[in-house]
Amino acid sequence: MKISYNWLKDYLECDLSPEAVAEALTSIGLEVDSLEQVEEIPGGLAGVIVAEVVECVDHPDSDHLHVTKLNTGDAELLQVVCGAPNVAAGQKVLLATVGTVLGEDFKIKKSKIRGVESFGMICAEDELGIGQSHDGIMVLDPDAVVGTPAKDYLGLATDAVIEIGLTANRVDAASHIGVARDLYAYLKHNGVPCKLNIPDVSAFAEGQGEAIPVEVTAADGAPRYTGTTIKDVKVAASPEWLQKKLLSIGLRPINNIVDITNYVLHEVGQPLHAFDAAKITGGKVIVRRAEEGEKFVTLDGVERTLSSADLMIANTEKSMCLAGVFGGEESGVTENTVDVFLESAYFHPTWVRKTSRRHALQTDSSFRFERGTDPNNVIYALKQAAMLIKELAGGTISMVCDAQTGALQPADLQTFKAFVPELFAGEVQVEMIPFEPLLDSSDLNPDNWRMMAHMVQTNYDAYDGFVILHGTDTMAYSASALSFMFDNLCKPVVFTGSQLPVGVLRSDAKENLLTAIEIAAAYDAEGHAMVPEVALYMDGELYRGNRATKRNAEHFSAFNSYNYPALAKAGVHITYNRSLIQPLGNEARPLHVFERFDTRVAILKLFPGITEEVVAAVLDMPNLRGVVLETFGSGNAPSHEWLYQRLHAAVERGVLIVNKTQCNTGSVSMGQYAVSLNLMKAGVISGYDITTEALLTKMMHVLGEYGDDTEKMKHLLSVAVCGEMTVF
């Protein structure tokens, strides 16, 4: 895969030379096969200089040739025969001297033209390879300095092309941004000054126009398919900057629409395809299996016989594209295209790989799809390309049509059969129950916690254990909430998720899910659940649900339980620490669910220099019922008299305030220092070593269930209800 050094620096600001970049890439596992210094124009116009036409007379033996004498900066004038109609004395021109090679093999030689010696060539744009004009020679600005190399005068860039030998598991680096991201992490780790610049697509705005609808009938082959319609575009040649980007990595510019799809592919790593919307018969895009024996003519003019194992993008009458591999001859964008349907999708790697091999078609798109592109890039790339089309080709963007509601549909049985076939081939019987609608974890609230708890309660007698697939961002909050909601839980409820989506080649989703299921199904010789509590499993470790917190946004080991050991560890075998696991409840009693939450709570994080206005803004909120007070060290706070007065006044109004240390490890020790003693006097309750996630959800739960009994609420907040903290 080719990476342009100049293009790479659009995303990564650093002072590394191309050679240093190549060395860094190899050291992080992106082995560099070659590093080639290249010129914007092959040869860099070596031997072409700025010259001044001093004399220009008619050739004595021609009615169109001229004999010129040029000042090149040397002592003697240089004689050149020129046939351009616009050559004249006093001009500054670009002169190719004897020995210069233009194009691939056109070498300038000393010659005699109709009896007159000529020692070079005054050049037109097309002869230099910098334009298409051949109407006459290039006439330069009068201020051009004689003797200046053409490369310097024209500002021709020098670039370096880095060829990376990507292994099959590193498709995440099959783009300039992917490489920039890895380099940035490496450089930051080694203390090298750098800055990562990822293009912002927040300015993308859907129009009011109706999008061409999409129907996916083969979801196992296309777990994610999106598209948008862009109307009234003007297909033309791409601007110079875009053409240069593509040429730098060996791609031939075609037109602005196609060039943009290629540009975004090599920028982000997400393949795109542009259809002429007028050729989508029936006004509908259908993602389906091919008919066995169906004939289809690809963009290269070859008629191919399809298999039912080929995934096709079709209209209501016929196929338009071999999904993820190659476009069709009749549906592509031409100079006559007015409206464009822009596709961005995630296609199953196995489908693409087999189709590519079956038809002997290896493309930039298939290379990436068959190695597992990132489904999270689908919408980002679509927005980036649509905005570029609007900028470079005009047009109006319609609403985006997304055949799925998330990056991958975890509740879709067919999707999981495709990506995790082991689920349905083992000894454990698995049934999947979807939550409707599917939500981003950042949008969860107590209503969703109630839905999860009721799902467990409703199906409690039918299953040995439960696994809840959950986004990692708020998983610790949900796991904590459910731990307080369940009374007499005797079966495992295991939360899990992944840092990379299930369809990505290096995804941690499969291992996390399979191990979580094994834990949820684990019972001892006496028939009792090994883990009869709410737990959270990620990256080889099982934590108590209300003891876990997310610690890392980029690593697979995203969670930790700082003040309580792991309940189990998964290696070749799963090892359970039975002494740490909650004792089994009374199996003869039914499961009870506490479902009331009071969300009138807030977090007040103390910091050096905090003002009374900030504290008052939190404590004086109307209807406030509870506050998580995040303090320093072992529960200390600034020694401001106004702070304790404010806290005491809030407590007197019935606000429950619990002291939680900002440190990950350790515990609040109220009274150890004078400042924390003042907190006790103000009526603040110690939260000991509880996590913020557990304390916040516990407070909501306690306020919701026992809101009229202040003493009971204070008591419950000061003791461990279900193993959420260690009371000293």
C-alpha cells in the first residue's frame, strides 16, 4: 500500500523526515518495503530554466519558424529555433537546455533546423507536463529571474512515497489517517512533539430532499449499508490539488465524483461507490444475493456469470454492482450524470473475499473489505465524501438513508451467525432477545435500566444466566444500577461489550461475548451458579458490576476494579475466586426488582481554586436531592469556611451528600485530617472506596425507593448494600 509523505502530513504535524517516518513505521509493525523520492512531474524538469528572449527574427528558410537568441545567465546568448506563433523579443520563457529529458523519453539535442543550429527548446505547457495548452510557448512574468530552475519557479513539490507491506490483520492502517493515527500514538509515547488532525465532518447537514430508499435482503452479507442522494451535481475534471493527491500514489484521475470516492478511500480506508441516480430503475437500491447463473457486465466490459454466493447492489430490475468488489458498466457516473447516489457500507469480509477470488477481481475496495473494514467509519466517510462533492461539484445533499440503526446490529441473529458462528455450534444453548429500539450507550437512562432488569425478571425461570451486550462508555453505570435493582439474584447477569465492533478483523467482541456466555452458563457440581451477581467481563477479567470503572478509551483492557480483585480470570481456563463472589441468595424465593430511581442528583468535583459561585450553582439547584462530592486524597476538601457552610445548609434542606475520593485507588477516611472532619460536621456521609458510577446509581436508587425516610437513606448510603464498597 502506498502512502504519500506530503499527504500524510495533512493529518500528522511533526518534523520527521520521510526516512524517519519509514523507520518509525517499521518499528511499530507497519513494515516499509520501499521509500521512493518522487517529483510532482517525473524528472522534476531538470535542465529547464528561466530564460529571456533577447532577439527574435524570422527563419530565413521558413514562413513560420523563428530564430531566437536567449539570455540564460551565461556570458554568451544561446540560439534556439522556435516555431511558436507567440514568441517575441523581451519575453521571459522556460527553456529546455540540451540534454534535458521531457516526458518519458523525449531528450533535447543539439540540432540543425532548415540549416540553422538550435541549442534547446522553448516550451509550451503540454511539453512540460504541467498543462494541456499547445497554443504557444509559456510566457512568464517579466519579473522572473533568468537562470532560475523551472522546478523552483513553478513551485513543483517533492514527495516521498512509502510502500507498506500490510499484513492481513492491519487493515486499520490501509489509509493515510490510519497510518497517521498509529504514528501519532508512537510519537506521543516517545515524547516526540506532534499533532493529529482528523478532518471534521460536523458541518455535514442533511437536506430536505428525499433519499433513494434502500432494501437489504442479505443482511449477513451487508450488516451495514447507508447512502445519500446528491442532486444537481456538475461532473467535471477535479481541481489540481485533488488530482495531485491521487497521482502521488499512482491513481489516474477520472472526474470529480469518482476522484472524491478514491480520495476518501485512501484518506479514511472506507471504500465508497457512486451511482448515477438516473440509472437506479424503480427508484430503489436493493442489496441482495445474485441469481444463480445471472449475467452481469462489469466496468471493464467483461460479462461475468454470477453465483448465488455473490452479493449484488441492484435496482428493481437488474444488478448494478458486485458489492465491495467492482462496479457495473451501465450504472457508473459519466459526464452526463446529474444526480448521484453515494454508497458507504460494511460488507462481510468472507463474502467479498470469495467473490473477488471467484471472478479474479482484486480492487482497492475488495482489498480492504475482505480484511475487515471498520463499520464505525461508514457514516464518517459518507459525510466526508458528500461534503467534498457539494464543494467541488455543487449539488444538494438529501437525507441519509441508513438500512441499519447502528454500526452493527447486535440483536440481529443473522449478523451474529455470520460473525460468531461458534455461538450456535457449542454445548451452550443461546437465545438472543433484542432491545427495541437499539440505542447508543451514551443515551442510556434509568428507563433503559428498568427495561434490562424487567427482561431478566421476565425470563428468569427460563434461563441459567444472562449476558447483556452493552456499549462500553456507560457500561459501568448500567452494571452498577442493576446490582442495586436486583434483590435475591441467584443467577449470573454479565455485562460485556467490545472496544472494536464485531465485524472488524481485530475485534475483541467475539472473545468477550463467548467468554461472558461461558461464565453466565457456569454452575458448580451442586447445581449452583458460579457467579450469582451482576458482573462485568472484558479482556480476560470478570469484575463485580458495581466495582468496575472504564479506565481506557483505546485499549482492549478498558475496565478495571481498583479497590476489589477480579471475581474470575479467563486464560486457557476460567479461574473463579469463590471467596470474593457474592454468596448465593435464597433460591426458593423469587427475584425482586427495585425499579424506582430519583435522578435529581449531581456530581460536585472539587478542584484547587474552586469558587463559592461554582459550589452554589450545584448545591442551590432547585429540587436537588443528592450530591456526589468528589474530594481530594482520603476525602479532603479546601478549608474554606463558606464551603462547609454551603454543604451544611444543603444537608439541612434534606440534600444527601456523599464524600467520594477522586483517586482511583484508596478510600475516604473521614476525620483523618481536620478538613475532612469539617465535612463530617457539615453532615457529609463517607463513601469509602465506592466508584463514582456505583455511588451515583446507588444514590438514585436509594432516593427513589426510600425518599421519605431520611435516616434509612443515610444508613443505606453509609453501608455496603451489595458489595459496592468496603466499610472500615
